[in-house]
Amino acid sequence: MPDPAVASDLPNTFAPYDDRTQPTARIEHYAETWVRTPDRPLVRRPMTLTEITGPTRLAAKLKPGNNDLAHPYPDRPRAAGQLIHVTGRVTDEDGRPVAASVIELWHCNANGRYIHPMDAKSPNPIDENFIGSGRVATDADGRYMFRTIKPAAYPYPNHPTRWWRPPHIHMSLFGDGFMSRLVTQMFFPGEPFNDIDLILQSVPDPKGRERMISRQLPMSEAIDPNVVVYAHDIVLRGRRQTPFGM
Ligand SMILES: [Fe+2]
């Protein structure tokens, strides 16, 4: 194990992102993107253990049922909407499974309403039986599955041209360390608003946009005939070289 104080001894194990595969940092009329992106050029600095490690044993803290947003309260009906399963595999850029990675996810209900103070002025009704967020951990092969309802499209508030967000699920992943942290959105195939969504369309590379859109699996592959299954694989940053000592 290298001395964490000697940062230059640690290999620079992460390749930089290709900006063409990432959303544009600042999207016009989308205020959040302006306050969450840096004003000045980034400063390159060597990585230390702080960057290449991260929270450990997060998966052990999850409770059974954390991955069920559709029926979170056993004594109440399930959430309204189309039942879906979202499943997939999390790997690093070298194709290795990322095991025990916690995926946090959140999305609006089948009416297009979030359980969040920022959505308090929405005219869309809340669903008392929908929990709005969940967590799931990947297994040893990097696979995950959660059960929920398909979110609706919703109008982005205060946009001059009435921008509608297509149905989407927000996801946040912890990989092996902070450098592999990923916050992203999963889209659904065949949605007409996908083609005009300012966030999805801000990714310049068409293959990058494709990677954000899930696949609907044939109904024959659904374990439960009442559920539509979407597959969504996720690639986290990986290591170009295996760190020494491992
Ligand atoms: Fe959203």
C-alpha cells in the first residue's frame, strides 16, 4: 500500500472523459446546470487515496425492499401507473463487473410529480402510495434490478418554450471510489420527447445518447406478465492499469 502522503507515487489510473459523450456543462434555460458547473478551467492534480477510494460497505446498509418503489407500504395499495422492472449490469470501462455498487434512484410519479419541495407548485397530484426514491446494490456479477412504475413526462417549470422532459429515471452510483461516482439519467425507448429533450440532446455523440436510453425486453422475458422490463447497462470509469498491490 503506498503512503497516502506521497500522492505522486499513485498511478494516474483513470482515463479522462471524452467530452462528446457527456452532456453540455451549461444548458440554456436550465438554471441548475449554470450553478453546478465551474466558472474557471479545472486544475489538474495528482490523485491520492481520497480520490481512488470511497465509502465502504454501503451495500450492507440497505434494507430489503429498498428497490421496490412501486409497493413500498405493505398495508396500502401499490403506486398508480404502469409497473416496470429496470435491470442491468454495472461494469467499469474495461468490462469488469462492479460488485456491491449502490445505485440510488429517484423519479416522478405516473402524474409527473416529484416528492420534493422544489416541485411543490406542480399542478400534478402526488400519489400517497409512491415513494419516489430507492436504492439497490449490484450483485457479484454487477447486476441490479428494481421495481417501480413508469414515470410520466412533465413540463419543466418556467421555460419560455414549454420544454417537456421525457420520462426518465435519475440515478447516482458509487463504484469502487469517488473517481467512479456517476450521476446520470435513464431514458425510455421510443418516447417522442426524447428527440427534443435539452439534456439528452446536449450530448454531442449519438452513441453517447444511445447509452442513456434503456432497451425494452421482449414480453416473453418478463418474469411477471403484468410488468414491462427495461434493460439498462451502466459503465463506470475504470482503470487502464491494475493498481500495484492488487
Ligand atoms: Fe427529473
